[in-house]
Amino acid sequence: MAQTQQFCTYHLAGYFFGIEISKVQEVIRSQAVTPVPLADREIRGLINLRGQIITTIDLRRRMSLPDREAED
């Protein structure tokens, strides 16, 4: 019997990526991000997710890809 795998997929800077669904806790819509002064470049900032403070990571910066255009 063949095993199947499921992935959560997304496009980023013209590339197509996938993460195993078992590794994904939740997918949320974009929210206002509070910047963190003096944080590493790939740290985008913080969001409040149902009362819990979550650190957001900019995958473009983490993977050394160019920043997205302002209108994207």
C-alpha cells in the first residue's frame, strides 16, 4: 500500500515551497506587526494572536531573498 504525504504549500519570490502538514500548527491571515527595535533582520516583529504574543519571521530575509515590493 502506497503512503501519501500532505503538504501546506506557498509561493515566495517566485519559488514554490511546501511544509508537511503535521509540522503546521495554524495558518492565519496577515495582521498588523509591531516592530522590535534592535532585533535580527529576519525578525519582522510581534503580533497578538488571541492574547498570546507571537514572534513573526520574514522568510524572504531568512532565506536571503529580496524584500517584496510595497504594493504586494
